[in-house]
Amino acid sequence: MRRQKWFVTLAASLAAAVAALGTCAGAKELPYDTYTYDYRENVMLTPAAYVPNGRITGQTAGTTDFKEPQDLCVAPDGLVYVADTGNNRIVVLDEDMSQTVRIIDSFERDGEQDSFNAPYGVCVSENEQLYVADSNNKRVVVLTPEGEFVKIIDNPQSEVLEDDFDFVPLKVTVDYADRVYVIARNAFEGILVFENTGDFTGYFGTIDVKITLWEKFWRRLASKEERSKQQLYIPTEFTGIDIDSDGFVYASNLDSDGLQGIRRLNPRGEDVIQKGENQNLGGDLWGSVYGTYSGPSEFTDVVYRGKGIYSLLDRKRGRIFTYDKEGNLLYVFGGLGSQEGTFNTPVAIETVEDQIIVLDAYHGAVLKFAATEYGSLIDKAVGLRYDGDEKQAIGAWEQVLKLNENNELANSGIGKAYLTAGDNAQAMKYLKLGMNRKYYSIAWQRYRNELLTQSIGPVMTVVVAVIAVFVLLAQVRKRKGRGKRKEGLL
Amino acid sequence: MIKELFSLDKWKYAFYTVSHPMDAYYEIRHRGRGSVPVAIVLVILFSLSFSVNRMSASFVVNDVDPLDVNALTELIAVLLLYLLMCVSNWSITCLMEGEGRLKDIAIAIGYALIPMIVCFNIATLFSQFVSLEEAAFYWIIMALGIAYGLIMMLMGIMVVHNYTLAKTLVTVFLTFIAMFIIIFVVLLFVDLINQVYSFFYSIYQELMYRA
């Protein structure tokens, strides 16, 4: 009888579990997981932050199919420019990318018709000028958004360049002062910068080569001939580039160590990016050891999304990593595959309002991702904190916690709010959940002082009373002793 | 043997070893003042204090994932390591004119853990009150315990075998090598036994299928 009852309970709980699984699968139906890494660097699955929201090809936009497009750019007026590399043209789409506004495949220059040859990168400046990295023509073409010729930047001359330097521009971006930043093929020294006049001013953001002691040791042992056959130690390449409203350049790069795949360069070309708790800005911390999808993430493009938030596109596993200004990993989503919402060869990432758009070169398609409640709440909370409005951020963090109670950033944010509000006990609880040791220590210090000041009265009373009793006892004993001595004397 | 565990004299002597290691280790070797059961209990206590420290030292100073702490596996590991250390030290010192018996080595190492036991527990308790600014004191307590323990261990081995300091250091180094050799042989042995077992098991399976 008892065993039967137990069996029924088991069956019921199993049924409940199966039902729960069923609903989970029903709610999910996404071709990828959304996750982040927690304090202990474990993968922490979270609710979806961004979900697929449509796919645009050349045909859906009312033109012919894109052929190996390589770059995307969203203009200040909201139009989307696609560098349709294989078709030697720039396609301009409207705000929601449903229609083609115009196609730029040629322009009139000095009275002659000129055209592109494999335009690889595209960018629209704040001053509404279209910059096209015309790779095989070895030049950057500057046009008006309508396609009227403005100027050409080519053939950079400088002592720092090698004599046989072949200028093949791949990605281009422009800052508020119309300085042009170009990533060129085989330009390992950094990003090429041109003044608005078109003069080459120098390299920018050079990545130092790291040679380990061990490698130095082996090089010392090798003979000259052997050394010449060894691999050259060259800096890693930049792959993608974006610029924020302050004129700081975000540039993604390949890092074989998986430690830092993004740099934020100040106007002097120094890296000023902030790293988070674990000092890692390299994407995935874990991965398979063998196979095609092993190794660190390979960032191919970056988009600055405002309020210090930026997203990186990993071409190795097709994932999109989003970090905040302090270098905290907010969420990771996306994947390779053939289902809707996955990529084959992701090459460029951009943002349109609150959507993320990714260009897939193989399929010639632009994939749109829309923020879910979870994703937009995180973006909102991080944005509010960026603005210094911690109080407002608490509301958003609390809602984030309702969707994912393990979110460390949310716990930590709420803990900090309690700390400023003076509720130290609550602050300690949340800061511990958020694994924020520094602030936990501050909260604990204040809590400790609180306890001390509260209990100092009773504790001191007891101490004083105990001392008084001892003194009294001692005196009594003294008198008794005196009495005894007297007795003894007698 | 077990009686020794409840002998106040033996326990007192263990603590006397902490304050007067040179004299006490000499008496342990030559006058039988030490006790192996007490040493083993001390090793167990050390393992427990180690686990408790990892588990419940305050969040301010503790970076260990509580899910990673398993007092039982840690106890087994510590006991095995203790056994390994004793045996390998014994096997080395036997060849190097050491006067200590296995018993003396076991007692020397076991008693040397007392400062660590005391300091670990004090540190765990103390950590409940510290903030990050005072965390240095916590680390000092821990380091003191470990340093004193190691010094006691060295002294113990030195006195028990009647060695000079230089010779002790050499034997300690050799002891580590011996430990690696023992581990290697044990692993080899386990692997061979496994192969023999699987050989007979496959014969058994074959017979069962054919019968």
C-alpha cells in the first residue's frame, strides 16, 4: 500500500516534469541558446534576449539577389546601405529594409563614367557622405548619398609604409571631423587614418606583438636559416570598425588567445577599453577542444549600440556577444546553421533602432533580431546606469530578476541601490548573489558598525556591571582576609 | 593503542611539541612520548578544518565555489597523502641512515599539523568579522599557520632521523621524488589489474554466449 502511494507520487511528479519540459520547448523554438558566463565562468543559460525577426534578401527588397555582400551601414537618416560586393554595387534600402531606395553602381567622375570593383566596405558619415572601400580599385570613393562624386582617397604616401605597399581597403568608417579610418588588407600595423583632405596621416591603434619567453628561447636556439623559415610574428589583424558619439573607435580583432577581441581607441590610438571582473573580452570562455568549431571566438565586426553597449559578431560559431561599458558580458545569442535566424557566413553587424541586423555573405541576406522583454530590460537598465540614474535602473533590474533570478548584474545593481538607501542587510544579500565582493565588503562594514553602535549600550552596561562586581568581591575578600589575619594573629 | 587516544598526557605532549619542537621530537623518538593514534586524529582534524575553512570562511575572503567542497573526498585525499608522505619519507630515510621508525615519521608529520589546525579555525572564525580592508590579517593568520606547520614538519624529520638541516632538505626533496614514483607504480598496477580483469571478464562473457 505504502509502496503504491510512493509510486503514484513518482508518476505524478514525472508527468509534471514532462509537461513542464513540453511547455519549455513550446515557448523556446529558437535555433540557438541565449547565455552568459557567471562569476565562476560557468555557462548560464538565460531567457532569450533577442529573437529572429525576419530576413531580407535582394529579392524581398525588390531588386536582384545580393552576391557575397560584405558590409552594412545605417545612415543617420535611417537608410541602410549594403555593400553588394559580388555585384559591384551599393544597395540602399529604406528604414525597415522592405524596399530598395536606390542602387549605386557607377558615378560620374571628371566627365567620365566610373564604377566599383568589389566594394567591400561602406560607411555614411555624420555629414551625410557615402564612403565606399572600393577594394580591387585600391581606393576609397566618397560620394553624396545620391551617388554624386565628391572625391577619391587612394595611394597613401608615407615613410611608415613599405615601398611595395598595396592599398586594398576592406572596411571604412568616418568620425565627426571627417577623418577616415580604413582597415586594409595586410596592413598589420594598424588602422590607416586619412585627414578629410585625403592625406594619409599614419597608423592608428597598433596592436603589440606578444612573444612569450619560450618562443624567444627557441628563436635564440634556431639558426638564421631556420629562423627565416619560421612563422613571422605579426600583430593580429583588425576585422571590423565602428565609431561612437565621442569619436572613440571600436575595432574588433582576431585574438588567438581568446582574451581581447575588441579595442576602444582614443584619438591618440591608445586602447582605453574597460575590462570586466574576469578581464576577458574575447567572447567564449569555453568551447570544444577539437573540430571545426573549437578555439576562441573570431570577431569579424563590431557595432556600438549607444550608452556604452557594444555587440560583437563571432564568425566562428555565429554568435553575437554584447558587452557593456564596464566590460560585463550581458548576453550571447545566435548560431550557425540553416534554420531561420542562424547564419552561414556572418560578416557584418549593425543596429537599427532597437533591432540588431546581421549580414550573411553566403546567403546574401540580412537577418533582423528584435529585443525580447528580457533583452530590452537589460539594455534599459545598463543604459540608465550609464547615464548615472541608478535609482531608475533598480526598477529595470528588478524586472530582469523576475525573468532570470540568477542575473548577477541585476543582483549586484539592486544590492548597490540598497547600499545607497542604507539598508545594509539587504544590500549584503543581493551583493553576495551578484558576487560583488568589493561592495559586499562595504555593506558588511556599515552593517557591522550599525550592530556595534546599537549594542554598545547594553554591552558596556554589562561590562561595567561585571567589573563593578569583581571590584566589590575583591574588596569583600580583602576585608575578610584582614579579618582572618586578625584572627590568626589572635 | 586506542587507549592512547584518551590519555591526557599524550594530548598534552602533542601541544608541548608545538612550543618545544626540538626537545619534544627527540623525546618522541627516544622515550616514546608520542602516539600514532593521536597523530592520525590530528590529520583528520586538519582535513576537517581545511574543508570548513573552504566552506564557511566569509564571502569577503573566500573565492571557493561551495559546490566544489566535499569534506569526505578531501578527508580521503588528505589521509592518502599523509600515508604517501610517511611511506615515501620512510623508504628514503631507511636508505640514508635515518634513525626514525615509520611510527616516528607518522607522529612527526601529524603533530606538525597542529599549528595549521589552530590557525585555520581561528582564521575561519576571524573571517566572519572582516571587511576587505582587514582581510590582510586573515591571510597573515593563514600564512603563519602554514609556515609554522612546515617548519615543524622539517624539524620533526630532522630530529627524528638525527639529520643535519642540509641532509633533511635533501631527503625532503628525495621524498617528493619517491612520492611520484609510488604514484606512478600504483597507477601502473591499477591499470594492469584492470586489463587482467577485463581479460577474464571477456572470457567469461564469451563462455556465457557460447554456452
